[in-house]
Amino acid sequence: MPANPFNGFTDYGIGIGLRVPHYEHILSQKPAVDWFEIISENFMVDGGRPLKVLDQILEQYRVVQHGVSMYFGSSEKLNREHLKKIKRLVKRTKTPWLSDHLCWGSVDGRYTHDLLPMPYTFAAAKVTAQRIREARDFLEVPICVENVSSYAEFHVSEMTEWEFLNEVVERADCGILLDVNNIYVSSRNHNFNPLDYVNGVPADRVAQIHIAGHSKFQKYILDTHDHPVIDPVWKLYERAIQRTGRTATLLEWDDRIPSFDEVHDEALKANQFLQRVEKAAART
Amino acid sequence: MARAVMRPLSRGDGMQKRWVDGRPTRAVAESFIKPNDRLTSFERLEIYNRQYWFRIRDCFYEDYRGLRAILGDKKFERLADEYLARYPSQSYTLRNLGSRLVKFLQAEPQWTRPRTKLALDLARLEWAHIEAFDNEARPALKLEDLANVDAARIRLQLQPHLTLLKLENVVDDFLINLKKNSGLRSEASNAMEQTRHRKKTKLAHGLKRQTNFLAVHRYQDGIYYKPLESGQFLLLSALQNGATLEKAVVKLATLKISGNPGETVGKWFANWAALGWFCGLEK
């Protein structure tokens, strides 16, 4: 869906994550980029260079906020002070939508700084959806939840991950940030067909797609965001856009970050798939 | 699960084989995590346990490169694990990981002996650096704003990014050199990290022992360590602690100030105002 209520009826193209090693290049060369995704937490500060750089970026580019600490799946009450900080940043960036993960990560005020997998139960879906609604009402911006990569599954789960995602987003009436790399990583770690996942999510709720690279180990795959996107992940991307249409797409590259051009070129490979899918759609 | 994830690793950086109550951790993991055809429940849980520690250690190591250099790798790593286990993150951002380190080092000198004072100096300076990097900068007062104020009633507020330090060792140049060729600080992301092979840190020797005073602050987005005279430190500390302008200046009476004291103090204020250190007047 090029534009839908979950991405603020925008039609963004292909973006990349805004990362420190690229600041100088972006600010001095001003390369043409459709949009940048920022990690909200890196800019939820009171001053200094991060905000100055952000303001300079905002003068030239469209920016979308992506968070790693809202922990919609935690059972505690949402932290109002934390939400206020996010809201201050939302006002600054004018992000048309805001995403965070379908996970948990803090207990009793202690933070793991990780995106921990949830038990896929109806009770958890209900609590999570409620927290997403509360956050959206407070922040006054559409919220999308992202599926995470995971390395463990729980005995108590009552459904598949994509059924759980559907349950949450329907209850919360929110959007999806579909990470096709995460789907691939989890499918290999948990032995399911990743196409079942891509085919199983409600296409009309997908507001954004993430692509990324990962690292393969002997017994599992780790979501490291430090490699180019592999072909099977591009295939999942192609299938996703067959279902959703042209959708805001973002390449994540967070470690061993190569030059700006290399990262951007990798992201722009998505165009090949978009064109192929659109041509095929035009023929039918 | 959180308890297992945040529990300290065993010596070989694996998950501890025994749970807190003496049961095999394997049995605890099996009680809530499914195995698959390649990994046991224990191994799956261990991935998260290891990633948690790799992530927070990496961040802590980056933030305290100076402390690591004066303690040496092994000692620093033991200290880091103990501190991080005792004081897990209570903030959404890893930036605040070291917020309780100075307190910890003061309470438990055994982790830094025999270089405890030096370690404390480095920990204070490195935390001040973090604070200077992204704390708030409020609109600064100009020197003219300070003219004709009632010194007996006025309290001057200092910028939140400014930290005043009294140190027992000269550590500022050492830390500047150490940071010169360092990489950029990692950002938060949702990616897992692979174990990094860090370069061995060379032990720092020959740091000069001498009481000195520093103002760690931000100016035009750069972070600076500005040496202070003892009188300047006394005066600024008094202001930072809420003394009126008059009471803060009176503290200088016990010190010898070269030249014309009134003129000298006036120059100090002009310099500090030019650096934007004053950000509010309170009556």
C-alpha cells in the first residue's frame, strides 16, 4: 500500500538508516536519498551534537523515527516520562509514523537493551495491543510494530508468530513494519517457511518494510545488520511488495558500516524488485 | 527469562550451568523454552544471555577507555562485570550505564587497588565527558546581564553540561591522547553484536600525581577540559551548589589571588560568560 493510515498516508521510497559514520558525507555532499530512518533513542537527549546534526538533516531530508525501547510486550505500565521524551522528538522530526518492536526488554525498571521474544498467547496480545493504543493516543502519531528476529520459542505459545502479530495489530488497530530479514532469520532458527509468514500478514496494514543482512553460524543465524542483503531475503521482499504494493523500504546497516555509497547502493537494489513487481502487475 | 538473560556469564563466557537455587540451569531453561533440532533450550537461552553481556560490556568498555588503560584489561574486565551485575541498566539508553560507577568505586576500592585514586579520577572525568556530550545547553547569560545585580541575593546557575572536577592526578592530557584515535561511540540499534576482538590495552604508566581542577564542558559542540585555578574552582563550585554570588565570592577571601583580586575575578567572570557557562539568575 503506497499510502495508508499507518504511514500517515505518505508515499516514501527507499531510505537508509542514519548512522554516525555517514554524518560528514551526508552533510557535506547532500546526496539524494528518499528518506532516513533514525533510532529515536540516539536523539532523545537534551542537547549537543546529536540534535544539531539531526536539525541539519531535517532541513534537507525526510526522517522517520524507529525506536528500540518502548517494549510494547512488557507487562509494566508505559513510562510517561519516556513517552514525553519521544513526543518531544516527534515534534522535532515531524515523523509521519513511528515504529518500535513487538517484543519486551525491561522488568522492574531494569533494561536488557535487547529485543526479547514474546510468548505468543492471546493474553499477551491483549496487553500488548493495549500498550500500543495508549502510546499512540499519547504520541498522536500512527504506530507500526516490527517483527523481531528471535532465537528462542516458548512452550506456552498458542499460535505462530505471524498469527500473534495479526492478533496484536488487529486489536491495536496499528500498522506493521515488516522486517523480511527478521522473518528469514527466525524462519531458519525455528524451522518454518518464511513465505507462510509473508503471506500471512495483513497487507493493508504494512506501512514500511525493513531489509538487512545477518550472520550465519553453524547452528543458528544472528541478526547482526553487518552484511549486504542475501538473495533469499530479497525474494521475501519481492513477495512482500507483490502483496503490499510499493511500500516505504529501509535498509538497516548497523555494524561494520561501509561507505555511504555502498549502503545506499545496497538499499537501491530494492528498485529492481519494485519495478519487476509493478511490471508484472501491469501485465495482469 | 530476564533474570537468566542478565545473569553474569561463567568464566568461558557461557551461561552458568547452575541456577541461583542450585538446580541445573538446563532444567530451568527446559521449563519454558522449546529446544529445536540443533539447539537445546539451554543453548537458545544462552544466546540471549551472551548477547546481553557482550552488548553492555562493549558499551562500558568504550565509555571507560581511560579507566581500562590504567587498570589493565583483566582487572578492568573483572571490575566491569562486577559493576554491571550490581548496577544493571535502569535507563532506556546505554548512555547512562556508568552513572553509578564513581559511587561503586568509592564504596569498593578493592577493584582498583593500588590505583584507586587514579581510577576514581578517570571514572569522574570519563563520566563528565559523557555528560558534556549531550546534556542540555540553556540560553547563556551575557556579561551585561550580570551587571548591577544584587550579589547578596542573586544565585547564578551553571550550564547542565558543565562538570567541575577536583582531581588528584593529571589525567586530562592522557585521556585526550587516548581518545584521539578512538572510533566513534556506538549507537543504539536493534542489531545483535558478534564478539569483538579488542586490541589489548597498553597499561598507562607515569601519570603525574598533583591536585588539579578541571571544568569539563561543551562549547560549539566540542568537548573541552579547561584547567581551573583553585580559586576559580572554589567560586564555581559554590555557585553550582546554590550559594549567592556574594557568598561564593567571600569564599575566595582565604586564598591568595595574584594582582588586583577584583580585576582578576572580573576577568574570570568575563571569560566564563564568554564560554556561556551561566544560564540563569535566581533571586
